[in-house]
Amino acid sequence: MPDRVKLAIIGCGGMAGAHLGGYEKLLAAGYDKFQIVAVCDTNAKNAAAFADRIEEFAGTRPQIFGSVKDMLDDTSIDAADICTPHAFHHTTAIPCLRKGIHVMIEKPGGITIKAGKKILAAAEKSGAIVATAEQVRRCKGARVMEWAINRKKVIGTPSFFTMEVLGHQEFNWRSYAFAWRGLKLLGGGGMLYDAGVHFADMMLHVFGPVAEVHADLRTFFTPMLNGPAGLGKQRLDVEDTWLATLHFESGLVGHWSYSREAYGYKVRTGVYYGTKGSLRDRQEWMHPFQHGADLRLKDGSEVPYEKLQEQYMQQLSKAKTQRLFPYGLDDGVSNECWDFIEAIDKGRQPEVDGYAALKAKALCYALYESNLAGKPIKPADVESGKVNAYQRPIDEYWKI
Ligand SMILES: NC(=O)c1ccc[n+]([C@@H]2O[C@H](COP(=O)([O-])OP(=O)(O)OC[C@H]3O[C@@H](n4cnc5c(N)ncnc54)[C@H](O)[C@@H]3O)[C@@H](O)[C@H]2O)c1
């Protein structure tokens, strides 16, 4: 490995801006095993703004490219951090992987299961790393709660949970960032495949595999969108509401619902019940446990999240504390950026790899497939490719 990992940012929009914040914090903390040498975006203005920002905090200006092809023809990089819309995860990642360039891909890590598998196949062939930018489970709150549930068993055996995010949210559908999120061909689905994939990843991480799901999806609001990538004017065609039941292999059962077209009462609830008590999530946006959860036991006694966090931190060794919260940084984004560079530097796997992304995707897509089929669906059948009726038009359109 060269002294410093030469890094490119592909897709310079909203979330990539948060990644830059992570790299900036790492540099400020004294971690300098990387240098951002290139930025790549089909939108020249976005790429230039990123180059300005990087020059300001890192002191060197990255090269600017309008396409991955031009970037790969022109510069030598070791790694790429990919933050494009979902339809372009595989089109940007695979050419990098073929050249042995390690990638970290924002969740969901490919628009369909097939796209995700093609990314993994390209990585296996070249030996390059595929990391997943899944920050939620690396946040301090999420680490504390995984320990509290699985190691300390604060609620005993988990028995059921309910996660509901209901209310009226207005998105700016005229903006690029929402226009692609409203079209199945660009986003893969709506919020279930977008923010929902964080929830899916965390549920699998904390509670283990899901055997079967049964879901109902609805679309109540269908504004006209100006579809990017040549898709032109068309109506939003993804869900804005869902209600689902998740049956875990452990016997745990969960209810998960979301709507942004729920008028009047607003609901933000995430409660996980077990044989000894329950945990109330402080989440606001399907990012389970990111802000921790409060415990209430059968006898009415309460343990606030802060106390659980204190107990968790006390039992961590110094080495583990440094690994889980490098440089004292406990936000998931700085952590995933650090983990990606360290994985390359040390030749190890990242904490969240491309296979984890595939599992979370399969769980989300099982809900879409269940809605389409009108019956329960096993995420394992979605992951294997046996069930793919919902995704097939996306794979056909993009020739995946
Ligand atoms: N982890 C999180 O909490 C979180 C939050 C928001 C978004 N995301 C994820 O980040 C990714 C990007 O979302 P966003 O909100 O930043 O979107 P965005 O629309 O704000 O930005 C996407 C950028 O990609 C560029 N782009 C499009 N096609 C490209 C291509 N072929 N090559 C290079 N650049 C291209 C666009 O011009 C734009 O600048 C998605 O995978 C999304 O799910 C994650």
C-alpha cells in the first residue's frame, strides 16, 4: 500500500457532503492515511463545489471529472467513495473494481439484488474491497443498544416490536435529489428502499435473520417529476406508505409501518418488547437506536439511555474503545470513512461489507415482492433471486 490511500469521491451531492464532513473530522483529529485526489460528478457545479471545499479543509485541490470513465482513464486512484443515486451504484462501482480500486458504496449498495451481486462478483474477481456506507449501526447509540439487548439482555428474550413513522411530510419533488427518489427506475423503490434499508440492516444486526414478511404498500400522492438521466417527465411511481409484519427466525415478530401521507396525528414510535421489559427508541426517522433507547422493566423501574451508555462504555477495553470510536469520534459517518481507509491500509475486511448490504436489500425487497404477490415472502428467496417480479423491470431497463 502507498503511504496514503488516494481517494476519489463519486457523486458529490447531499450524502457525499456528509462523508466530506467525516473525512474533515478525521484529518482534524490527526488521521492522515488518505488524500482525496479526485471528485467525479455528472453535474460539474457539484463537483467544483466539492473541490473547493476539499481544498479548504485538506489544503490540496482534487482533480475534477465528469464521468467515471474519464476519471479511470486519467488518474491513478486506490479507492472510491460512491454516493450516486441507486441506479448508478453498479455502473460506477464495477469499472472501479475491475481496475482493483476499492469501493465504499452508500446504502443500499446497488439498485437491485442482481446489481448488488454483480458488484460483489467484480470485487471477488479483482480482490478489491466493497464496503457499505451504513452509518446507523456504527453510531454510539446503536452500539450501546446492540450490547444491551444481546449481551446484557436488558429486555430478556425479545418477543415483539413496533416501529411506526407516520405523518405528513412534503418533499421538494422539483429538486434533483427528490426527483430520482420518486422513480422506481432510479431509486429502486421509495422510502422503504431508501431510509428503510437502515432499519432493515439494524434489525438483522440486532435480532438476526427474518424468515418471512407480509407487506402492504400504497401510493397516495403522485406528483409529476422531471426524471433525471433522460427519464423525462413522469409521475412518481414509488410507495409513500407501507404496513408490514416481519417474522424473525428466532420467533420475534415485528410490525413496521411508515407513511408521509398520514394527515393529522403524527406518530413516531419504536418500542421493542421482551420477557423482562421494553426499550423505547429515541429514533425520529427509521434510524433505529441511533439516539439510543430508554428501558422500562416489568416492575415499572426505568433506566434512561444515558445510564446504559455509561455501563457500556465502562466495560469496553481501551483497544476496543479506540477501534469502535476512533479518535473519540462516535458519529457513524466519520467511523465508516475511517473503517474504509483502515480496511484498505491493513488489508482487512470493513466492518460492514457488500454482503451485509445484500441482506438488508433482500429484506426490503421482500416487502415489495410480498405486496406484488399478495402473500408472505421469504427474504432468502429474494436474496437467491428466486423471487424477483418487482425488481425485474429495473434489471431489464438497465440491462443488469
Ligand atoms: N446514509 C444516509 O443516511 C444517507 C442519507 C442520504 C442519502 N444516502 C445515500 O447516498 C446516496 C446519494 O444520495 P444523495 O441524497 O446524496 O443524492 P443527491 O441527489 O443529493 O446526490 C447524488 C449526486 O450524484 C451525482 N451523480 C448522478 N449520477 C452520477 C454518475 N453516473 N456519476 C457521478 N455522479 C453522478 C449527482 O449529480 C449528484 O450530485 C444514495 O445511495 C442514498 O441512498 C444515504
